[in-house]
Amino acid sequence: MVNVVTLDGQSLTLEDLVHVARDHYQVALDDHAVEAVERSRKIVDDIVVAKTPTYGINTGFGSLQSISISQDDCQQLQENLIRTHSCGYGDPFPEDVGRTVILIRVNSLLKGSSGIRLSTIQLMVDMLNHNVVPHIPEKGSLGASGDLAPLSHMVLPMLGLGRAYYEGKLLPGKEAMERAGLHVISLESKEGLALINGTTVLTAVGALATYDAIQLAKLSDVAGALSVEAHNGLHAVFNEQLHTIRPHIGQLATAQNMRHLIAGSHYTTEPEEGHVQDAYTLRCIPQIHGASKDSISYVKEKVEIEINSGTDNPIITPEGDVISGGNFHGEPMAQPFDFLGIAIAEIANVSERRVERLVNHQLSGLPSFLVKHPGVNSGFMITQYAAAALVSENKILAHPASVDSIPSCENQEDFVSMGTIAARTAAQILDNSWRVVATEIMAACQALDLKDQTSELGAGTQIAYNHVREHMSFIENDKDIEIYDELNKATDLLKGGSLLAKVEAKVDLTLQ
């Protein structure tokens, strides 16, 4: 059976977005949305015939708005816009981002406020369904008058220009379209602007990072729970009564997750003489992880508004009015994506500190660097160094991009969001953080083996430990391994989703 996501411009969810981006669900168009598109296109056609001066239809763009464009030149105007705005630089966005860019743009255009032809939207849908992915360089957007540069790269293959991937191979745009059986087009009035004026790229990057951050936040609880058991930590700190008197939603959710993960464990303890409190990184897991969960939840809410928003300019009303506004401005998402980067960075920060507690003999009581015979063996010594390097890099990346602005377009666009940079750095922080949390899980499992505490773990942690050990063994001697390979295996278990899926099949984990 073919899985299909039907787009209507207003009900796309983050989960469906990921299904299209990564699972290659097919895309269809809602009939009512199609009617709205056709109505708005007729309005644009009428303006062109009447020669009514209207921004973006028969005028220049930006600070060139005062220059009138003849009807004969309207088509060339739109193509020129794409050719000259495709100023991107750097590595291309990966396939899932490219697919998400097309998806969000289609959904936005289906609101019927852009004046674009239905046939142009359908070509974008066909590109998704045939997996033609434009080559979009990741750098070059101010996130202000939309993601002008990267979205222009999205459009190029539609015109038989630029480059695109087909069946995983990078080809000239026209060839990629031809191999997929798709016909390139010429843009009509308003269409070039409708395609590139919007927050689509920054939202695509940030949306995928948000989805993955939700998974990482849950996995950080798994890592924290394994560390608690490795330290024979106190379980009372996760008692519901403690958290209901400070009822932040993320804190409550994390405490609940921890209770579910360690339920039935023989390796968490009650206070006793000499052990009445644990270190903050264990004791304050609900407060620390919970704060990040609250931020991620806020960002998810903003993402789901934005992926169902009209971000074009000018917009066409059902009554035929053409309103030039600023829905393309990225500020409403730039700040949330800065928050997202900070939230993910904190997950990695606290995880790295728990790695240090595990590998440090003075803090854990275990052999130095989690190896039976330290000295000839270095064990997990440098895993903490590498994690520390990643969290230090995250701290630099977490500097907010949204507080910066450089005016553009002869100072017509005099305050910009830098939202695409915010989204990209959040994604970079996320990539680093997968590795840090994977390192903690790997180290905690090693510690549990050293303590011979592997058969009566909690309801969730036992599942996690068993799954890790199905893919990687206890490290007895350095000569038996190349540790980067073991770290890669652990990271793949997290990023691939198998570890979280195994745990969630047994215990309920939540973000809120």
C-alpha cells in the first residue's frame, strides 16, 4: 500500500513532514486547496491584462519596486529573478532537507494567497513523488525577504537550469527532470516571487532538527537513567510529589520518564548514611532535561504554525486585493531556532558531565576510565575529551543568530532575521549532541558491566542495555577495539532510532 500525505495548506504536522522527507511518502493535493489556488491565479491574470501597477507582478523587486515592467517582459522578469537570486554557497543540504523545502513551499502555496498556477505547484509535487531533489547550497540566506537565494536554487531545475539529484546522482537540472519523466516550465507573472519569497528553507532545516531534538531529549533520559543506576543513585528525586510543587511541564514529564525507566531496578537506592544526596547531574535530571523539553515543545508549536503559513509577498486576498506586507520575514522562527540550539546544547552539556562522573575513578569508585586494567589500557579516557570538545563547540554555535542584522537591498530590507543561520546552527548542535549522548550511554553500559549490574535493571534501562549489547560488546582490552568504531555504532543506534523504538515499545516516554 502506498502511503500518502494530502496537503491542504493548513493541517500539515511535523510527523507527516518527516514521513515525506525521510520515508518518501507520496504527496497529493486537497481539492478545496486546488480551488483556492485557481481563484488566486485568475486574479493575477486579470491584473496583468488590466496593466494595473502591482508589486511583484508588473514591477521590479525590492528597491526596484518603482520600475514598471511591460506585459511582454513579465515572463522574462520571473526567470531573471531566479537566475540572479541563486547566489547560494557551500555544501548542499541533504536529501531530507531538500524534500522538506519543496513540501513546505507547496503547502504554503496551497493557501491560495500567492497567485501561482496550479500546474507549477503540481510540478513540485511530481518532483517529490519522483524524488527529484534540487541541489541547494546551505549558505546565503538572510532569512528576511524569505530564503531568496536557497529557494532560487530549488526553482532552477524546474526551469531546466541548475542541478538536482535523481536516484541519488547529481545531474544538470534539465537532465534530472527528463530522467524522472518531468517537463520543465517557463514561469508566468508573479510565479518566481511566489516560489522564493518565504521562510521555507529555514523552516525546513529547523523542523527536521526539532523532530530529532524530541527524540534526543527522550534518549537523554535513557542515558541519565543508565547513569543513575551505574552510580546506584537515589530514586526519591524522581518522586511525583516533589515535582508537582514546581509544575513545569518538561520537569514533570522528565520525572515521569525517569520513574518509568528505572521502575523495578535493583540498582537505585534510598538515602543512607554517607549517601543522602547525588550530584546535580543525577539529582537534577528532571529540572535540567525538563527545561530543554519545554523549549523544544515551544519550538515544535511554532514550527507547526509556520509550515501551515502563507509567507509570500504580496499576498492575494479572495476579494482580489493585493497586499504587500512582511510575512516572509524570518524573525518569528529565528528566535525559536536559537532557543532550540540552546536547548539541545544543554542536553549535551549535562550528558558530558555525567560521562566525566563515569570515567573518573574519584567520582565513580570504578576503575579509572572504565577499564579493568588501566595503565596499559586507556579505556574511555579520550571519549570524555572528545565529548568535551563537542560541547565546547556547541557553546560557540549556541550564540544567537537572531540578534544580528545587516541591512540589504539598498536599505529597503533594513532589518533581517538571520533565521536560516539559526536553524543551521541548531542542526549542527544537534549533530554534535547525538555523539555526546551516545558516549554517555556507551560509558554507562560499560560501568554497569564493571559493577556486574546488568540483569536487574529498570523496566526501560534493561531494554536499552540489552539493545546496546546486541550491537557492541563490553570492552575488556584496548587491543580488541578501535574506539571510534564503537562510538560510531553507539551513535548509529541513537540516530537510526532503533534504541528509542525498543525502549518505547516497553515503557512510555514523553516530551510533555
